[in-house]
Amino acid sequence: MKTNKIYFISCLFTVFLFLCIASTLTAGDETADIIEMLRRLGENVSAFKSLKTNFVQEKDLAIFQNRIIMKGRIYLQKPNRMAWHVDEPVKYSVVITDKSIRQWDEDTNRVQEIALSGNPVFQNVLNQLTVWFSGDYISLLKDYDARILKKAPLVFEFTPKGNNIAGKIIKSITISLREDEKYLRQIKILELSGDSTTITFKDTVFDPVPDSLDFEVKRRV
């Protein structure tokens, strides 16, 4: 259990890194097609205020040649609340707001809290998450090269530029959009180590009926 939880935390912060860097993408050669597509995607993403979705996360470890699969739920509420609840094979929750990051796991059954006011790294992650979900992509295009792998449905591949610190960890990021282009269908992050993380989003609902318990870090009994 503890090993799986450690891998989940590693995967989760890899995704946070993706969301952080995804908000500073460059359109490569800045072709009209990529600029226009990013603008359209930004408009679609900015159309909803809250979201809930199920996810399946697969972590492939090159050195061990095995796969770790986790399933759970994600809740988003603009401008600054996000919750990840893992249901299997371990139970683990993370809730992020503009004030703090709170986490809980079934191994310890304890809630731990990190104040963002004293942690600029996590504060920056939250700020970039907010930018990502606001849809203001074009104003931040600077750190990544991008190319279109497929147009229907849209699939982009992003690779870090030479001066991007993410290039020390990440080889490429591939994002696949839903057919309606309202949200991501899948994210795949390939690391230089050969490890990869794939997250597939399922049963996504926009502007669901609010439920404050969705953002409670401790599990429902």
C-alpha cells in the first residue's frame, strides 16, 4: 500500500508539473493553425465554472517493466479549488486551494496541511493551474515547441525548449482532446528516464450541482 501511495504522489506531482508547464506552451513555428486551435481551445475551456471527472492513471516504470494503475475522481472549481480522490488500489486525497494543500491517506488516517503562504513552489503551481483552466493560453506561449499529431480529434505533442527546466525531466507531453474540444480526453507524459504517465478522463460533467463534500480531504465513510 505504501509503495503504491508513493508512486501515486509521484504521478500526481508529475501531472501538476504538466499543468504548470502546459500554461506556458509555445506554438513552435507559430503557424496559424496552432495559434487558432489554441485560441479555440481556450474559449471552450473558459466556458465552464466547475467540473467533475473520473480518471484512470497508468504509470509505466521502465526500470521495473511493470504498470501501476490507479482510479479515482477529480473535482475543479474556478478560480482556485481542485481535489483529487484516489479510490483504488489505495485511498488517498489531495485538496488544493489558494490558501493551502491538504492531503489524507488511509495508511495513516491523518490529514496533513501545507500553507501556500510559506511555499512559493506550490503557490506557483496553483497560479499556473488557474491560468490553465482560465483558457488564457496564447498570452503565455513561450517555453515549449508544439506540433499537431492529429486534427480530428485534436492531438498535440509538446517538447521542452532548451532553456526550459522541465526538459531535465520530461521528454514529451501528448494531450488528446475530446471530440467536442471542451476538455482533455487523455494526457501522456514521457520522461527522459523512460517512465511514462498516462491519465485518461472519463464521464466528465461540466458545472455539476455543487457539493461541498467533494472538496473535503478526509474520505467519506
